[in-house]
Amino acid sequence: MDLSDEDRTTMNGWKPEYRDSARPYTLVIRHERGPILIGQPQRLHDGTITAHLGIPAGRRRSWHIVDERYAVCACCNHPHPCQEYAMERVADAEADRLARLLDSHAPGVCMACREPVTTRQKVIVFPEPSPLVPGAPGPTFHANRWACWADARSYELGKRLPAHPNAARLASCPGLLFRHEGSGREECTAERLCTGLHGPNGNRGMSCFTRTYMFGVNGGYPRPPSDCGYRQHGACLGADVSLGGPDPFTVGDEIDRNSWSRR
Ligand SMILES: [Zn+2]
Ligand SMILES: [Zn+2]
Ligand SMILES: [Zn+2]
Ligand SMILES: [Zn+2]
């Protein structure tokens, strides 16, 4: 088989001892029964249908070779599992997923843990209809459980704010929270834009000497806005150029800030 420039480039990316196994090749497959799903099949004189598959360079894969005796579906005589069987399985899985999603949107139920929320518990109720289930009201989350809060936060960042960029946040902050070792004070990289929505009280926020690389080492790490004077463990990271928070500010944050500064 002639090598194209592309094949050569791909093969040169492999170690010399493996280069041969990365060669492109042609696979000839013979049709047994059932639908013909790939390639441009050719019918030979004896009625056999074959197809030639070109496998590009570097695409090593192991092929599943069908045994002389293989199982056949009772409904359609195609090799088992037949396409219809596979489609039914996919539909079943999709129905299960939808049912679980609907359950999680039931009124008075926390979408994260799917336990009922009692009137005495602190909850987050998102006011906009859910983008996940058509016609369903916004989901509810426990506000006082860390695991449920984390899910509410990812719902807000991943689903709600993209759909409603002007919405005021209910379960997230554009900044990262630090806990100063020297003073015990909490400080957020969003400063004036901090929503205070960093989850249930308790052991929240990173220690002010913790470097959390956001985009690899070269991407830098966020720092608290001020230095508490703590000198152990690599010292407080504050009072230096902040390299930004974990997610970009939204229009809603800007509106919040403007209405705040007018007060
Ligand atoms: Zn079948
Ligand atoms: Zn919950
Ligand atoms: Zn500090
Ligand atoms: Zn904050």
C-alpha cells in the first residue's frame, strides 16, 4: 500500500521499533447476514458480499473475529445482539435517565440527594424553570449539606447561568474563598463582587498559603487580596497580583456591583 504524506507524518511519530505496526492497512471483511453497515460493499460472482476498509496509519486496533458458530437473533435472524435489540437497550437507559431526572425535579425534593427537604432546613430554590426538564420548575437543593451545595453550585455554573446570564447568583461566587491562617478571617478573590455564597459554614475556603494551580503551573494560582502576616508553610500568599478567580464574571455580577455602588 502506498503511503500518503499524512501516513508518513503519523508513522514518524512512532518509535522506530513500532513504526511497522503503525502502518496503514486494508481490511477485507465478508458479510455474513444482517444489515450492511460500512464501506462500499461489492458483490462477488458467488454471491459473497465483501467490503474493503482502509485503516489509516497509527490506528492499531484489535478486531473482534466472529466464530464459525455465532448466535442469531430470533426476531430478525441478524447476528445477536441485533440493531433492534441495541436500540431498545438505549431507549430503556434513556427512559431510566429521564425518570431519575423527573424524580430529582419533584417539588420538595433535593435534586442532589433526592431526599425530601423539610421546612426547617435551609434550601436553595432556583426560580427559573429547569433547562434540564421541559416544563419543570427550577430545582431545589439542601443549602446546609456540603454535597448538595456542591451540586447546586455546579447546576448554577453549568446550567443556570449559561441559560440566564443576568440572574443573580444563589449558590456560587465568581471568586475563590481563602481562610487566613494568621487572623482566621475569610477573604474572597472576588472582593467587592463576592456574593458570600461559598457554601455551608464550617471548614470552608482554602488556607491562605495554599497554591492551587488553575491552568497548570504556568497559568499561575489565585491569591487572597491581602496578606495576614502568616509566615509558616510558605507564608500567606496575599498582597500580591491576583491571577483571577475560577470562573468569569457574569452580566448579573456587574449589575449587582452597579446597584451596590449606587447605594
Ligand atoms: Zn433482532
Ligand atoms: Zn440534598
Ligand atoms: Zn493569610
Ligand atoms: Zn466570594
